Amino acid sequence: MSGTTDPNPWQDNRGNKDRSITRSSTAGGVGAADAAAGGAVRPVAPGAAGSAFLVGERMTGGYGAADILTDCTIEARAGEIAVIVGPNGAGKSTAMKAIFGMLTLRSGRVRIGGEDITHLSPQARVGKGMAFVPQTNNVFPSMSVEENLEMGAFLRQDDFRGTMEQVFELFPVLKQKRRQAAGELSGGQRQQVAVGRALMTEPKVLMLDEPTAGVSPIVMDELFDRIVEVARTGITILMVEQNARQALEIADRGYVLVQGRNAYTGTGAELLGNPEVRRTFLGG
């Protein structure tokens, strides 16, 4: 990509730092405009998949004999940011793992683009267009930034250099440190490496487990800005996030889980505007 007229697929004309990036609407999606039209936060309707691209439908399962998820439904349309929030132990990360195939479901199913992938392994789901970034141990610390990104392209048979340049445009600091070992980077920079490596697979769905854990508020805002830019390209984002209020500000769709069950679902704006959700789950 050369010259100032070349389009950057990760950006639009509002720029990287514009806090108005809160996504009010998407094609076929939901957003703050729904709240303005009078929509209310509502208990989730299990199985109401609609035109969702990614669906974890009525998922029940856990580890060993104990069920952590019970009749839990999570879904997102193409290009949406869906955020899962809730108290500690609510089953947020377990829901993510179930959708990615790291947890065997006792009942329920997972679909991507209308295809049932419930019985596929995580590796096979990567082949279907899913990418998962875990909260910890998500980089190869002894490898350089560039080598980490190359590892993300392990399934690809084409020339992936263009994708790497797009990642460097999204995270400019990584281009500056491309020869540096990932383990020498700051926590926020390592998270950028992890997200960048996932993007190297050219995913249709990007799953992020606590992407801002342990980073400063400034770095958190930067990561959220970048997540919005990725979603603008049409990639579906599913994210578990401890900074619930900030995450819901950029969410098209939000899910509140309690003890492995859906408590509330709605647009990010709806959940932020609901007094009960704010008081119980967002600190008032």
C-alpha cells in the first residue's frame, strides 16, 4: 500500500482516536439507534438466531460433571461487535471456549454462516474462519513480532505479506518493533501482537478473551479503537471483557451472563441505559 490516496481497510474518515466510534448501527445489525427508537433491555430469547452469522445456541455444558453453561445463547451478525459481560464466575470465558470448540456441549449447537460446526475441533473451526485470542500466554515470547505474525498465517497457501502490512497499519508500533522479541514488549503491545497474529488468518470471526486485562486506561482505549476498526471491515467480533462499561460503549450487541445463564441482552446502548444493569453489573 503506497501513496496517500490508497484506502486503508482498517480505518474510515473519523480517524483512530475519535471517541464517536461507538457503533450506532451496522448493516443488518443493531446499535444505539434501536434504543432511540424505544427498544428496551430484555431477557434473552434462547434460539432466536435471526440472521446472525455466528450463533452459540442454547449451550449447556461444563467441565466434568458440573454444568457451567445452562441454556446459554450468544449470537452476532457479520461485522458486529458482541460483548459478553457479567460477574466473576458467570461463565463468560466458558461460553467463548464452547463456541470455539474447547468445551464439549451436553446440548445446544454452534453455527457459523449457517453451517453447524458443533462437532468440529478448534483446529477445524479455524479453517472455517474463526480466530481465538486467549487472555494469557497468547504470544510466542522468544520469537520476534514479525515471526509471531508469520505463525498466524500457518494455514495460508497464498502471499500473506499484504495482510501483514495491514496489521502494521492497524498497529504501527508493531512495525517499529517487528524485529524485537515479543516477550520484551509491554503488556499492551503483546496484546496487539496477539490480535495481529489472529488477523493473519483472515478470519471471519475474531474472538477475544479479556483483551484489555492488565493494561492502562490509555492502552485500553487504543485497543478498543482498533477493535472497532477491525469490525468495520466486516469481521465479526465476539469479546469477553472485564471493563464492561467501556466495552458496551463500542458494542452492537451485549450479553449479561449470571451463573452460566443469559440474564439480559440488548444493544450496548440499551444495556448501558438500563438502571438495573448499571446498578448490578456496572457499578452504578
